[in-house]
Amino acid sequence: MNRDEVQEYIKERYPGFTVKSKKTIPCRNSRIFMLDLCKGPIQDKIVVKISRNYQPSEVALEFANLSRFYYGCKDEAFSSPQPLFVDAEKGILAMRYVQGVNLAHMLHEIRPVSLPYLNGAVDLSGMALAKFHRLFRQGENEPISIDYTAPEDDINRFLAESQERMGECNLKTMVTPFFDFTSWNIIIKNNRSKRGMMLYLIDFPRRDYVCTPHLDLARFRFGLELVKQFPPAKFFGLNRWDADSLFDRFLSSYCREMHVVLNQDDLWLIARARLANIRRAQDLTRKGRYGLQPKLEQAYLQTFSRQWLDQGDVFSKWPRMGLAEKA
Ligand SMILES: Nc1ncnc2c1ncn2[C@@H]1O[C@H](COP(=O)(O)OP(=O)(O)O)[C@@H](O)[C@H]1O
Ligand SMILES: [Mg+2]
């Protein structure tokens, strides 16, 4: 569907409304259309997300998960865009537009913010992930299920190698993983609350996996490291933010909300899942051609991930042993 077709489609969905297409963003897995709707005094901004290479069931599940979080999460500090409708056969998902800045843009220094503000956003990210995990909790003894037909060899290898450790972890809950819990899928909006900001999660999971929460924790960590490899974040002001410190904050905030203190086995699992993420991202055939992220990842991987992977042991570079000892 092109821009005009989307506009026509929405006009049919919302009879009597004038529909103006404002902006189109081609992304890695989707095209995002931002539209203004107007009928007399009623004005609305909506986002229509059209998936690429989708299975209708995946689009339906993304909508169901977005709805489950939106209606289940009654928190004044974080939420998600309000779900509007889904047309799974056509790969269309519609939600309300949320104003704000992508956390990745703050980290990349494209939209620089002060360090206290960034810290606040990262604290909220940890809380939001904990909330997601509480809402998408599975039984503690629920067997792990990652779709073996999906191209997720690295994740599956991580799970197979981690079985023994899982029993020793303090973080025992099984969850439906968010899967792509990175700063690209977090939008932060300024407001007048005590925290001065509100967080929105976007891009909800499209698969019904059951896994340990460590996978999402590691994915966030990997996302921070990824951003850190590129200018301007890499060069401007040198220590404006630091991946280790931000991740420590994120993890502390998450653990506080989950009422859990991580042990050495938990940290091992996160470190191992981080390696799985690095390997997974190396597999360029699974990436689309669109958007900033795949291009960044590709460039980054050529220079950095080889060196990391060659270090062998999962604890190389992270987690710092200090943190492990404290735990
Ligand atoms: N409800 C929304 N309000 C404002 N911007 C949005 C909304 N949904 C998506 N976006 C923008 O579109 C981008 C891609 O959306 P996302 O759901 O993450 O798609 P993809 O699955 O392709 O990553 C986001 O990074 C964000 O900038
Ligand atoms: Mg996304």
C-alpha cells in the first residue's frame, strides 16, 4: 500500500473524517504512516504500521500484546500507544500517535539530553520492562518454547546451553519475552509529573515464546553497546554516558521492581544471552534493508563483534565482576 492507498483505507474506516497523511517512515520491519484525522471539533493523530514479510497471525499477536499491555498497565509513568484496530490479513495495525523522542536518539546524541534526564529515562525503562514481565508472566515451571522453525539458532543455542544454570538463578519467572527490548522501541515524552517524563513502549512481540527474562535484559544491554560504537555518541564529550553505568542503573531499577537480587548465575545468563545477541545480529541475511539500525549494526559488527566473540569466555568485557560479587 502506498501513502494514498493508506489514506483511502483510513477514510473508509473512519467515515466522515478528513484524513491527511503527514509523514511516512520506512523502518526495518515495517512502514509507518502518521495521519491526522479531523471531524468538526474532533482531531486525532494516528499511526498506521504496515508490516513487511508478515504472517497475519504475527500482526494479530502484536496487536493483542500491545492491547494487553495498554489495558493492563495502569501506571502514571509508563504506558504504550493506545491500540485502535488491526487488519491482520493486510498486515495493518493502527494505534494512537504518541509524542516524544526515541530513547535511541537521545543516546545517539541526535537529540542530546542532560545526564540526569537520561538516567531518569533508563530508570523508567527498567521499571517498564519489569511491568511488562509481570503482565506477561508464565508459570515458573512452564517449559521454554522458542519456535524452532524460526531462524533463531543463536537464541536456541543460548537456551540449550543455559538449562542447567536456570535452576540456580534467583530470577526464576518465565515470561513471554519482549524480544526487541532496545532503546529504539522506547519513546520518552516530557511532562510535568514528579519524574518530568513519561515512557511509551512500542513494537510489541509477534511470537508467543516462553523464555527467561534474562533474554530481554541482555538485549537492552546489547542495544546500549551498539549505540556506543557510533558517532556522535562515541566521540562527543567522551563520557557523557557510559554503557556499564547505564546498564547497572537499568538492572537495579528492574530488580527493585521485580523484588529480586541477581546472583552469579543470573549474571552468567545475561552475559550468555548478550553473546547470542551479538551472533544473531551478525547474521545479515535476517535483516531487512531499511532504516538506520541495520546499517549501523552492520558497520558496527564489522569492526567490533569479531573481537568480542573471539574473546571466548562469556564474562569477557561484561558483567563486571564487581557487580557479580555484590550480587
Ligand atoms: N504510536 C506511535 N507514535 C509515534 N511514533 C511511533 C509510533 N509507533 C511507531 N512510531 C515510530 O515508528 C518507528 C518504528 O516503529 P516500530 O513499531 O518500532 O516498527 P518496527 O517493527 O519496524 O521496528 C518508531 O521508532 C517510532 O519512531
Ligand atoms: Mg522497532
